[in-house]
Amino acid sequence: MSLTAAMFSGVSGLAAQSTAMAMISDNISNTNTVGYKGSNAIFSTLVTESATDTSYSAGGVLVHPRAQVDQQGLITASDSVTHMAVAGDGFFVVNTLANPTGSEGNYIYTRAGTFEPDSSGLLRNAQGYYLQGWEIDNDGNIPTNQSDLAALTPVNITGLTGNAEATTVINLKANLSSDQATFGAGYVAGDMAAGTTTPHFARSFQVYDSMGSAHGITFNFLRTGTGVTPNEWTVEITADIDEDGTEDVLASQIAAFNSDGTLDLGATTLTNTITIPWAASLGIDTPQDITLNFGSDALSDGFTQSASNSELVSSEVNGAVFGAFDSVFINEEGVVIAKFDNGTSKEIYKIPVATFANPNGLRNRDGNSYDETPDSGTFTLREATFGGAGRIISSATEASTVDIASEFTRMIITQRSYSAAGKIITTADEMLEELIRLKR
């Protein structure tokens, strides 16, 4: 009967508008929830049978909640360097356990990047989920099996033992005075180290071994060129004082110059890149190679010889003493960089971004997180900024996508629609009552 169908249609309207109001209430309640994605009610007709030219049977309405997971929220600044937001597609991978092993724990996905270290240094968001990342090895590489969740580990930013950087390169620019008188014949390698000959020019530098210990190294220059080769200097490189009171001679070779004061590498035995092996007296067990760059052939980009005074123009020596952990920095590619108080840094983790073919098909979970479903498709772990994955913005969070003005407007419409659906029921009831009176 059409009147009965009309009542059931009104009931379906009440149910649909109640569901819509529930979504609106959730949206308004989560206005300030970081990374929250608003939901909308999509209505569709419910047809019980086809209408004809002479009859019509009411069906009603169905409601389909639609989460707008793919909508980008506003990126807002945060005071915490470990707070993060994804600008673009993708989600952070988190786990419900601090140290998931085997089948324990559950990997889920979220845009809520309010990560802060817990008492163990593990990054955990306000919802209690632990951030997962690829650990970077000493060669700067991440695991090769990047599509496997088992390759992820909880991101821990504290408890680092510190960092030391061994010296590997010395870049020198120096001028040697062409007015310097020649020492003459009779110089023997090691005389400057032994103190029997005073160099015409010398400069010392601090270098560091792999343990972060500092050692002194000295470049001694003595003009020894005579006759047809007046523009030659003996370069004697010495290290820290040995136990017997002498210095270790690491190299004693020739630096030669052209008539215009540029390097003549053809007559130079001190090669443009020289490897300096360390001795046991420096306090380390294995040799340490240091590359020495002092200029190019026929150019003035390193050692030169001119009429001005002998002087060190510039020097660059890498390496650093042992330093304690100081802070972290996260770049837009998701690389977590530990900084140490000696000025060095080390890449320790890379945060992946999980993308889905249909993020709106993800299933909602507690704590503003999501789980994959057949509708969403299987996750793909990507490096941030590559393959369609968004950028990771540190010291920032993603705001809720809820617009209060729109939600209140929808609330008014939903309230009126609910009242109208209720009016359908009362009107149909009055019509049925009138029908019953016809028998009296």
C-alpha cells in the first residue's frame, strides 16, 4: 500500500539524516584534530519496484558515508622539530607496538604527525602509534627490500653514542717566496724533522683519526733548487713527536714551479693527490689515508711561487673530534639527520611514505589512522618526493580538513530534512486514520 510505503520511506529518511548528523558531529568534534579528514554523507534512492503510469510505490533513501581521505589539510607550523606533515599524497607508516617482531603488532597508516620521543627515544604520536622508518647503514644506504614492511624499524632519535669524523682530505693554497735564498746542497731527508735544518716556511694543522683523537701534522718547506732547477722546494711532511723525541716523516718530496710561479707537476714528485699513511706513533692501529690537494699543473689554484712573502693563503681540513648527540633535523625527503656538538651530522633513518591507489577506500581506525582494504588497494612504500609521494615537512603538522561554516550549514539542512521526514510519518498516519474512519 502506498501510504504504508510512504511511512517506511519517512523512516528511512530519519535513519539517513541521523547518520548524516552523526558524521557532522564527528567532523565538528575533530575540528582541531591533527590530520583529521572530514566525512560527507552521500544519499542515494532506494527503489522497491518500478513505477508505472498509474501507480507509484515509495522506496526511501540510503546514505553512504564518504571519507575525504585524499583531501589535503592546511600545513601549520609547530615548535617541535619531530612533528611532521605530508604535503601531497601518502601516509606515515606506524605500528601499535614499540618493537614489533614477527606477527606481533599491526602496521597502520596515518597523517597525524605529532611525533615526539618517548622515554626510550622512540618517536610516538599523540595517538600512541610508533613511527616506522628505514635504518640508514654506515654507507648511507637503505634496505633493498623497500616494499617489505618487515624492513622497517621504529625510529629512535636518542641513545646515539656520538660521532667522530676521520680526516680524509687536506686542501692547501700557499705561496712560497721566490726571493728566498736556496739552502744549497747537502740536505738529507728528515733533517727538518730532526731539527738539524730549519725550514724556510712551515705550517701545522690538526687532523683527526677514526676515533676522533686530534693529531698534529706539519708541512715544512725548504728551497733546495739550484743550477738549472732553481724553482724547486723540498716539502717535508711530519707528524706528532715520537717516543724517541723525533717526529715521524710522512713524506719528503719535491714541489717544482714554472717561471711564472705556477706548479710544474712534470718536475714535481709530490703528486697532486698524495696518500699519507699513518704510523703507530699517532695512536691508531691501522694506516689512515689522507688525500692532499695542493694545486693543478700550470695553474695558481694551490701552491705558487712569487716575489711576495711565503704565506698560507687558505686551508681546508675535514674531520672532527668526538662529539655527543645534540639534536635532529628531518629534511623534505624524510631523512632523519642526527647532529652532534662537534659540528658533524649523520643520516640515521629515512621515513617512507605509503601511497594507495584509492586512499578514500581505506578503513578508519582509532587514533586517526587507517587500514588498507580491497577498495583502497595495496600499499606502496615510496621515498618522499619520489614516485608521486608527497614531501615531508618537519616542524609542522597537517590541520583538520573540517570547515566549521560548512558543517553548521549542513547541520541546519540535516535538521530540516529530519523534521520533514518525521512529518511524512505523521501525515501518512493521519491519512491512514482517515481511511479507518470510513468504516465507521
